[in-house]
Amino acid sequence: MIGFQDFKDDSPWQDDPGAFADVPLADQIDGVRVQRLTRYADGRGDLTVLMSAHYDQGVTSPHVYLVTAVPGSVRAWVFHRLQHDRLAFTAGRFRIVLYDLRPESGTYQRLNVLDAGEDNRVLLTIPPLVAHGVQNIGAHDAQFVNMPTRAYDPSAPDKARLSVSHPGVPYVFD
């Protein structure tokens, strides 16, 4: 028979002081945040903390989902009126493009391009009214996790879409 006494408590975790450190983008769009995700590995594989009150006391996540993208696929363009998207990239290779649609913003019509995934693990926070698209630029399926600040409401989705080839966005996915 097994009991609690048969288990051994974990040793304290040696925290990485660079975990969730901000990573600046050139000409970064106002309100966009890129944070370094840290990979902790051992002989069994690895673990990456995507979000934690340990690093940000105000963090909550009412809705979490995993997206898989086939090689070469593009998901663009989309924006939200109310929610922030928080995208964690840890598997595969993605190109993420952001375009500021907010006329009152100091970065109105600014474009940001970021490559992320298994070689550049980041948590990307995208504010409302910033259009974004992602492309799998790798040779294999890739995945990211979204942890938006609002739960998805199927009866009133907070999402607006635009054709990937719309001429109003100054970026063309390859």
C-alpha cells in the first residue's frame, strides 16, 4: 500500500532572474509587450512557464486555448475591441506581424514583425485594436497557446477579421 510518506518533496526551484524579462522590439507598438519565456529541462524533457502570479500578481486567464498551424499556413488579419491577446510561442517557428489601427495611438499605422517559437520562446501581449497575423515559417506543425484577458463569448465574439491580402495592411506574408 502506498501512503503520503512514500513521496519525496520537490527541492526548491532555482528561478531564472531573466524569466519574463521584457524583450524590446525596434519601433515597438504602444501597449505591445514581449516577454522572455524560460525553458527548464532535464532528462525527461522540458517545462516552460507560460504565465504565473509568481511573476505578475495581477495575472488572470479566464480562457486558454492551443492553436496548431500547419507549415506555411497564415492566420491573418484579426483584432479585438476589448481583450488583450497573450500568445505564448514555444513550439515550431512562427512569424508574427502586428499593425496598429488606433488613430489616437502614438504608434498609429506602425508595423512590428517578430519571429518566435522553440528557438525564441516568448509571451506576446497584444492590446485591443492592434491587428495581428501569424505564419508558421517552419517545416513542421507548430503550436502556440493563447491566454486572452476575456473569455470567448460565442454569442458575441470580440473578434474582427480582414482578408490576409487586404491592401490596407502594409505587409505580405510569403
